Amino acid sequence: MWFRNLQIYRLRDSNVTPANLEEALSSLAFQACGKMDMQSRGWVAPRRDGDALVHSLGGQMLIALAVEQKLLPSSVINQYALERAAEVEEQQGYRPGRKQLREIKERVAEELLPRAFTRRRTTYAWMAPVGGWFAVDAASTAKSDELLEALLKCVPDLSLGLLKTQTSPASAMTEWLAAGDAPGSFGIDRDCELRAPGEDKATVRYVRHPLEADEIRGHIEAGKQVTRLAMTWNDRISLVLHENLQVKRLAFLDIIKEQSEQQAETADEQFDADFAIMAGELSRLLPALVEALGGEADASTSV
């Protein structure tokens, strides 16, 4: 259950409690796709075999949105539709027109839908009302937006805003890489991407490469900005910071996971220990990241 990505938001409503959130999410509890449903989504228990839609521990909350989709590729529909169209042509003596072909496809899709395979995925979000943090474990904004849309449908008065900082991540990362050092407890690792401004957006990527090389400083002097940078925080968490303030390739290092394993004997205890340690680390990492980026901007974009 360790998060691998962070889409970071500010939670301005500190009145959220596990009890009222549980009640709100229950209005959109997950139901599997019906025979004629192409997609279904709803809230599930974050802990396997659990019942509660909100896993709460020490003021920290974990929620999970499940999305189930039917797998019905257009190529399969077209294949069956062509066979059906050939049968119709033989019966009526002439080829079906566009409108009739469209109707044939629609009927074929309806017939195949109940027999289609399904795929389910789950997206998790961490909520810390005391610190005012909300983060979605999603690599894309589309999945994060999907979870937020479902959450705001259940809790329409919830106040969330995208995190913004005084210094843009691109400017800060470029400055750190040029200096060969990052502020505070952050250390620069061996992966980065630099991109030139302008229409061509020439891009250079370095993977497992020493980033103190003169050629990298040359790219910066030529006007390229850092758009993503691999770093380690406090020798406990490694991450890749992106220019849009998204965090990807989040990895909690062995020292943290060993600490979690020492605290648990059963699967339930292990889940609680993992969540408690992860939430505690994120509660310290995010303020440190904001400080490194010059502090939080006054206004954030609402979602």
C-alpha cells in the first residue's frame, strides 16, 4: 500500500472526520458492472477484506476508489459487425448503407457487452486534516481528477486546492542542479530531464548519470530548464520531482520498511504500521518540499 506517486493538494476544510467521511462515501459505494454497464466506479475499503471505506489511524485517513471497465475493443465489434452485415446483405440483396451499418454495430455491441471481460483498478488517496494535506497516488492527472470528481460528488462542500509554491519547481531544480546541491535534507540523485524554451522544446535526459558534469551546466547556461529531477530526502525517501509539482517514482527506502516490519506480527498490524509510517513520513516530506521551493504561494487553484 506504499504510495508510488503524489498528486498534491491542500485541504482547507479541517472539519472532516472519519465518521462523516465514511457516511458520505457510502452513498457511492462500489458496485460491479451490470450486464449492460460499460464502466462502474465507487469507493471500496482500502484494507483488503476490510469493511470501512475510510481507514483512519492517528488522525490520518486513507480512501480508495475502484473503477471497473468492460473490455470490448472496437476491432472485436467491427469483426462481428462485418459478419452480421454480410448476412444482412445476403438476405436483402444489397449492401447495408451507413445508417444501417451503424445500427448493426450498435446491436452487436449491446449483444457482446454482457460477455465482455472486466478490468478493475484502484486509486488511493491520503488525507491529513490536521496538516491540511491531500495526496492521490496517481501517475496521471486524469486518474487523480477521476478520484476528486467522485469525492466531490459525495462531499460537495469539501475545500481542496492544488498546491502552489513561491518558486516554480522548474526554476528551483535548475538552480539546484547548476549549484550541484539541493537545500535542506534533499540530495540530488542521478536522473534528470532538461528542456529548452521555445517551439522546438529540445529535450535532454540523463539516466543513472553523474549530474555534476560540465555538459549539464552547459545545457543550463544555454537556457534549458530542469523539468524533472531525481532526489533523495533525509536518506529515507527517493523521488522524482516534476515541473508541475507532481512527485513520481516515490520510494520509501529500506530503513523505513524495516522499521514497519519490526512493528507488526499480523497482516492487519502490518497494514496499520505501513500506513502510519507512510503518513508520518509524508507529513514531514511535504512541508520540507514546500520550504525548499520558497514557501507556499498565497493562493491555490480550487478543484
